[in-house]
Amino acid sequence: MKGGWVYLMADRYRGTVYIGVTADLAARVHQHRNGEGSDFVRRYGLTRLVCAEHHDRIENAIAREKAMKKWRREWKIRLIEEQNPD
């Protein structure tokens, strides 16, 4: 099986956060920035890739995405700030 990515997009520092999963991170971020793909990302203008995790299997990435979507907002912000302090 092909690997996958779990990624977080945001509009600004501590702003709205979107969590997604994809097999091709660069192509998916390009889609989001061009207003294609997710209606949520387009509606809130989420153009910044703020965090990404690679998984060897797409199934693992999907499971991680589902788990992260249940997280409290503060946990998501902490993950972003730990992995991307700038």
C-alpha cells in the first residue's frame, strides 16, 4: 500500500484549523490554495500548511486523521506549535 499524509491547514496564527488526509501532499495543498477540493478550506480561506505527518500506510494516516478530528482544539494548537514554532 502507498503511504499517506495527515495535514493541518490554517488561515492565521491560532486561527481556524482544518485536518485532512492525502496520498500526495504537494498536490493537495496546491488544490486548497487554488480554491479546489474542500468547501470548508475554501470558505474559511485556509491557505497555510501548518503541520504534516507522513505515515507508511494510507490506512494509518486515515486512522490518525479520524483520531485527531476528535481532539480538543488546544491539543491541535499544541501539536502545531511543537512541530512548527515559526
